[in-house]
Amino acid sequence: MFMDVASRLAGLRLKLQEADYGAFVARSVSNVTYLSGFDGVWDTEPSSLILITAADAIVVTDSRFRDASCDAAGDGPISVRIA
């Protein structure tokens, strides 16, 4: 799983650099799930977002999804913040 996520992040970071953008934010459940690889963490309610910069990939979610998000993050390339 982490390899797919790392590839997705690398591709998006390349596009950010080419476009001279400093960050990318996604809020839809499907996009957050795809970019983070956190499958089965959220329900259909948009309660999370992912922020991707050249150096960081951060999922921000609410406390209802704290444990599941932190478990899904493991030692992978995504960090979790609780809003």
C-alpha cells in the first residue's frame, strides 16, 4: 500500500512543481482515500482533507476518525492531524 501512495504523492508533487504551486488540498472522500491510501477509514461524509506540499502529506480529520486514521498512517508517508 505505501508504495502506491508514495508513487501517487511523487506524481502529484511533480505536477505541483511544474505548475509552480506550493500545495494541493483535496477534500472529497474519494480523493482523500486515493491519495492517502487510507481505505475504509471514513464514511461518505466529508470530514477530512489532505494537504500535500513538496515536503509533507498531512491528513486532517476530526476526532471521530482519530484511531482509524492513525492506524492507517502507520509508518507510511502520511501524517495525521486532528482538527
